[in-house]
Amino acid sequence: MGQIAGWIASDAGQHSEAEQFYRLGLSAARQAEDHTLAGNLAGSLAYQLSNTGREVEGIQLARAALDAAGTDAPAKARALYLDRVAWAHTKAGEFQPAIRALGEAGEALSQDRKGSEAPAYLYWVDSGELQVMEARVYTELRRPLRAVPLLRDVLSWYDATHTRELALYLSWLAVALSDANEPEEAVTVAERVMSLSADVASERTAERVRIVLARLEEFHDIPDVRALLDGAA
């Protein structure tokens, strides 16, 4: 329950409440000696810390989650913990540790075998999700030549009925296209992000819209960009 309640609160922008839920869940998981669940909760909190200006704490907690789970953790769990480590280093602007953790996450997931035991809540951890994180890392670190092809590939197979996630992934593509000096194409993607986000009650997607618009400000003199920015004002 701590995991679900924390995620809901975090997505709503209620970060203090989310942290309380995560820490309560983490304490309960540790008391139950459920190291995999504890790692999942700690990693989720680390992810929030990294996204809310507490990057150093995010790195420390993400690495602590990985270390505490140990090498006996299910392959999917280790892959997820390493993904969180990669993102924590990314938000701190640390390119090499982030890329190293991404590689280790892929190696961990490759050890997952059909019939392997893993908690049901890790059902969504797969190679596609690792590709999403890789694309996000390259976008955040402003490596658009790597990010754009990855994001296009992700969007080619992603289930369009998952509106919230689709809006988020498109938002990273819009930023990556801006970084690649393709503002007109970025505008087209940004318009779709805004349309999708209007139908989703998520502070996270609303924040991503703000980030996309801020990134496009550099191109305000371009008519398509100016029209988008003026319309969003």
C-alpha cells in the first residue's frame, strides 16, 4: 500500500505526503525482511528525490537500495534498482555513472529467465522500459542524436491507450528535438503532448508541459513556436 499511495501522491505533486508513504512502506518492508519490496520503495523515493532538487540524496538512496537488496534479488528487481541509480546520476549531471548503470541494468535483466521468481508488482519491468529510461537519460543529458532515435522507436510500439505515459514520452521527444535544433518538429510533438495532457489529471504531465514550453522559448522568433507559446500563455 505504501508503494501505491506514494506513487499516487507523487504524481499529484504532493511530494511530502509521498515521502511519508514511501518511508512508512519501507519501514514495514524492512521489518518483514522483504528486501525486494524495501528496495522497490527506496528506489521509488530516490526517484522522487532526484526529480525534486535533492539529487545527492537521490543518488545515496538509490545506491543504498541496490546494495541492500544484494545480488540474490530477482533479475527484474536489480534491473529496476539500477535504472533508478542511472536516473539519479542523470539528474546530478553525471554522465559516465549514469551510462554505466544503464548498462548494468540491461545485464541484470538479461539474467531474467522464463519461470524466474519475481514479485507480481515488477510485471512492467522489461527491455522496453529499460529503453525508455535510456532515452530519457540521453534526453536529460542533452545527447539528442542518441535520444531521438530511441524515443522514436519507443513511440512506434508503445500502447497509445496509456495516455499519461504517452504524453510523458512525447514530452522527452519534444525536448530532444529542440536540443537537436529541430524546433518546428518539436512544436508538432509539443502540441500532441499538450492535447494528451489536457485529458490526464497528473501534475507530472503538467510539469512536463511546462518544461517543454520553457525549452522552446529559445526559438520564440520562429512563427510556429511563437504561436504555440502565445497560445499556451
